[in-house]
Amino acid sequence: ANTMPRLAEELPYKDGLLTWTEENVGELFACIAYKHLTSVDDETYNEKAEEHAFEIKQAVIAQGVDGRALLHLTIEDMEKIGQETGVLEDGGECALKFIGHRIAILNSLVAFRDAHAHEPWATVKTLALLTHQGQDRDEDEAELTEQLCKMFGVDIIQGDNDDWALKAAMVHKSSKPKGARRQEVVVPVFATLLAKQLVEDADGNLELVGTFIQRPLLYDLAAFARESGDEQLPYFSILVNSDQSDRNLVLSKVARNLSAGPQAEGYFATTAATFAATLPLKLDAIYSAQPFNISAATVTIELASCTGTNALKETFELNPSFVSHASDLRNLCSVPDWKDILKLDRMRRWELVTPMPTIEYEYDGGKGEKALYVPKLRLTYYLYEEAIQPVIETVMPIIFAYVANTYNIINSFKDEEREFKDYLANNVGIGLTIVFIIPSIAKSDAFDAEWKWNYVYVVWIFASLVLSLPAYLVRWQEPLFRLGNGANVTLAHLVIVFQWASLIIPLYNGLQWQRRLNKIRSNWKQKKDLSMTFLGRPGDISAWEREHKGGKDTKGANKKGSKDALNGDLRTFVVKTGEGKKQKIKLNPEILTPAAMKTTYDEARKGRYEPWQFDAKNHYIYCGLHRNYYQDPAVAKAIDHNEHNEPYKRRVRHGDPPPED
């Protein structure tokens, strides 16, 4: 397959039939043979059609029949293929050893070949002719045959294109019943992401360095034989930003154990797979108006579903679903070095807005009988670019140019002897100075192509330089009106004011930049109880608790690997309520323990976004300021109106929180 034509008659099929492999042609033989043998009036052939088709396919592959060979196939070749076929399980001979079957199958092959010889196999296998499996072959067959003839142009191809030949070639029309639908199983996965460092390489690419621990619960995944043929792993395959790469996650160790159930009755299999993680971060511009930039650095971790067969030959579709921790969110994501920003932040260009990331989980399914599960975890850090150096590099040269141009205009009032060419030379020199910094001013890190204020700024700068040219003229220096102090105002003076007014734009950009930074920072503050944050390790307490309550850190609270991983603090993120068309998916009302609920209940107020928020429209459960707040006006409106703010809505419904016990 995929060889150049050797004969003149092969030239038209260089990109079609000649690309068909031995496996492709073997499959075509098997399908046509199966259809032929299920249509003959012989119960023995009908029942054994699948076994005959398998033997024929293996013989075709063994004889090396690819697309080129199919082009020159003869009845003698069919006989040789028939001799290659083995015997059936009951000792009977393959149908291809009999001339009647050989002729019928050859005719069908030729009809199919002539109809699709110009097409590559990738197209052939996706034709309606081949994909409409399970249709009733006898239903409207004559009408269907006529439609297909016209659809694929078979009616104008010379050769064997009668109804019987076409029907035999329609291998997609099988009366074989569909197999039973695989039972879907939701496998809870208790996962922890330790975010240790954000690093920047020499090319400016950002990566999150840390550790990822995956703990599939209840099911022993290593006991399921994968339908894909992959190795039987005790954990789910992991995709990072929709890419499966060994570089991103390197397996460190696997611990397997039996954990007692929540009611101490029986045992469940648990596995803890620990990975050294180097996760690439994708940058999305939140605000880009040079020299002020804010970006969201995001990484997505997705657990891939798989199909497996257990020891009883039962096949299941295993869907991984992240679970939450009801008492300490640092069991889900932990930033152990959040107090030491220099250790956490190893980036040159960017600075962290806050050490607190936004964590987001995305659910799938849930419609009708389809399983509801949460396969995706997304972490977002908000970053900003320090503005002092860019301001010095871009704004200060503009100010210098404006001072020089102002002096040039004012000096033209006094020096009546100076020629216009000297005035023009000064003006052009100032313009050339500005030209060198224009790329820095007009640059944008945003992906959209919207008109931005910085573009107005550039136009404004050059417009002021253009308008300063006629300021040399006498009539532009004639008084227009007089100020209260007796000073005359001319058109030249107005040009100077217009020029300096352009600095309003970088000032406005700076205020908008600071406003967004304040908004992001307002979603996190130094809390008395760190358990409802992602800061520190599980069990760490705040300085306030240590001072006022005499508490002590319980470090190591989640260092048991797979042992006792199944505990009463684990919760599903979302649940289904209602039946039929009234089914709804909502945030699990018991996602937090009463003590944790009290913590968020006390601090919940308008404008705050405590765990957990729920976006039913976009299928998100998140903690922190959502990454789409500055990118999707609909999301921003919902957040500003507290449509996602579950703790705040609880407080509105129930009034002040109950007193502590």
C-alpha cells in the first residue's frame, strides 16, 4: 500500500485504491463474505457466517492482498485464497473453497471496488454505505438501492452495477443485532495536587512544578483488562491540557491497599499513584493595555475513561470522577510554600497577584440514564507584569518628546527669523524618536482582535505631531481669546493641550489595571481558618488560631498514601435531583461538614466567593474568581449578581448564622 503506480491503469487510483492496506482489504473481504453467507438459503452458513468471514480475512492478509492486488483480482486468485483458509471449529471447510461462493463474493468485491477505487480508505470507511450498521436490510431495500446508486454515481459506472451486485457490496447493512450496551460505572477518585513552584524557562514558557496524587477508590482498576489493549494500570490515564505526555507526569510510586468502609463493614480496594508533575501553563490575557498586563495561567488535568473486563468476563465503562473533601480543601489542592513567595514564584516576567489559586472542576454526563461524573480539574493562577520598568521605557520617552515639541512650538513665537525647514526638522526628529517605541506601546498579549485604547493612543500621538506643523503659521499664532490673567490663547496653544491630553489614556489604563488587581485580591484575604483555602498543607492552622486558641498544626494528616484514603469526609461534587425531564444537576448540599459550613457561612457576603460556587450553565464547580470573569460578560454578570455565590445565598435565605456550640 501507498506505493507509486507501476501500470497505466493504476494511475487514476494513486490516492485511492493503492493506499488500501492488507488489513483494509481483509476487512472488506470479511464484510462482503459475511453479508453473502447470511443471505443464502442455508442455515449452516447463516449460523457460521462470522466464523467463515474471520477465516477469509486471515487468508487475505496472509496472501498479502492489498489495494493494488485487489485491482487485478481474478477468480484464480480467489481459489488460491480459498486454499489458504483454515478449517472451522466443527471441522468444516471454509465457504471460499467452493466455486459458487467464490464467484458471488468476487462479483460483489468488483462492484464495490469499481465504485470506490478513487477514494482513500479513510473516506471509504466513513461512507454512509459503511457506517449505517444495524439497519434492517429488507426494509425499503429497492428504494434504498436506487438512492445509493444516484448518491455515489454507481448508476453511471460501466461494469457490474446491477441491484444484486450493489446489495452484496452494501456491507454496512447488517441484520446482526447490536451488542448490549456496556454498563457505566462511576469510579470516585480522591486526588491531591501539590503546587510547589511556578517556573519560567528561557523561552518565556510557564510551568507548574509539583506533585499529583491519584487515588481511585472502591474499584481495583488493575483487575480490569483494557479493551484498548493497554497495560492494566491501577490508575486512570491522565491528560494534561488535552495531551498525554510522559514528560508532564512521571510516576514515582504506587501504593495499593485495602481500606475499611465508612461503616467499618467490609473492605474496599484503594490505590495511591504519586506523580512528579511538570505541568505546562496556558496564558490567557485578562487585561492587556501596554504597559499594564494581567494574565490567567491555567492548567487542565483530565482523567480518561476506559473500558475494562473483569475476571467474570463482564465489560464495564469506567468513568473517573473527582471527589471533594468536606473539612479541609487542602486535601484537594495544597500550596505548601505560600508564605515564601520567592520560593513559590520562580518567574522573571510575571508576579503572582495572590498565592491562592482558583480551582475548578468540570462535570460531564448526567442526562437521562447517562452517568454523572467529574473528570476534569483546572487550576488557575492570576499573574501580573510589574509596570514600573515598562512605564519608564514607554511613557517617559513620550513625555520627553512632548516637552521637546512644546518648546519647539513656543519657540516659534519668539524666533521670527527661524526658517520653517528648521522647525520641520525638529518636528520630524521628535516623530522619529517616538517611532522606535511604538511597537512596545501597540503590543498586545490578548488573543482577540478588538480595537484597544492603546491604538487610539498611538493615533493620538501622531495626530498631535501632525497638527503641530501648521502651528508655525502666523494665523495659528493669532489670539483666539484671552484668559482672565490677560494671557492670549492661540490655535498653537490648543495643539499643545491636545498633545498632552493623550497621556490620559495610559493613566486610564493604569487605573483599570489596578482596579482589576484589587478585584482579584478581594477574593482572598488572610483567614482565621485556613482549612477552607488551598494554602498550606492539610492540618496547618493560621497564626491567629495558634495565638488565640492555642492550636497546633496537625501536619501529616494526609500522608498515609492509600491507607484510610476512603473516609467520611469525602463528598461528590454534584448530585441529580428530580425525574425525567425535570431532572436537574446541582451542587451537593452536603459538600461541606457543619463546621466548615459555619466557617464559610460567617464570612459569606456580597462580593466574596467562598467555596463552593456552582455554574450549572457551563458545568463548573469552582472556588475563587472564575477564569472567565474578564472574558465572558455573561459569567461576569452572574458572579456580580451572586448567582454562583452559594454561601451568600444561604445567608440571605436563613439570616444570621446560628451561634457556635
